[in-house]
Amino acid sequence: MSALAFDLRSTAGWLVADARGRVVGRVECPMYGSSPEEPDALSVRSGFLARRRRLVPAETIEQIDGGTKVIGLRVERDAIRTFL
């Protein structure tokens, strides 16, 4: 399914994988900025005991599989910024 046709607001808990298929983490919550109706990014928890957060911009999402609840990215996980 196209990422543009999918509602990112309902993806909390979904698995996120990078362009090589490596796990980035799980979606913690959508992040809003330019519009209160449409998320600009996803906060993804990763690392030991899910201590690290990564900010995954919506434009880096390549595909979304609603059946397996996996979000595939078009970039590698090293290109995704961490925060807090």
C-alpha cells in the first residue's frame, strides 16, 4: 500500500524497517508540525530497553503493510536522526 494513502495516526506499536530490511524499532506515536490533522513524522523507539528514539520523517516511508503492521523506509537506519 502506498504510504500517501495510509493514515499514519493509527500506527502506534507498528514495526519499522529500513531500506535493507533491518529493524529500526516500533512506532511510539505520530509527530505533528505543519498540520494538526496530518503527522509529519513518527517517533520510533529502538535500542536496548527501547531507550533511544528516532525521528522518522513521513517522506522517508516507502511502503506500509497493514496486514503485518510493518512500515518500510526508503533510507537506511543510520540516516535517521535520534532525539531524547
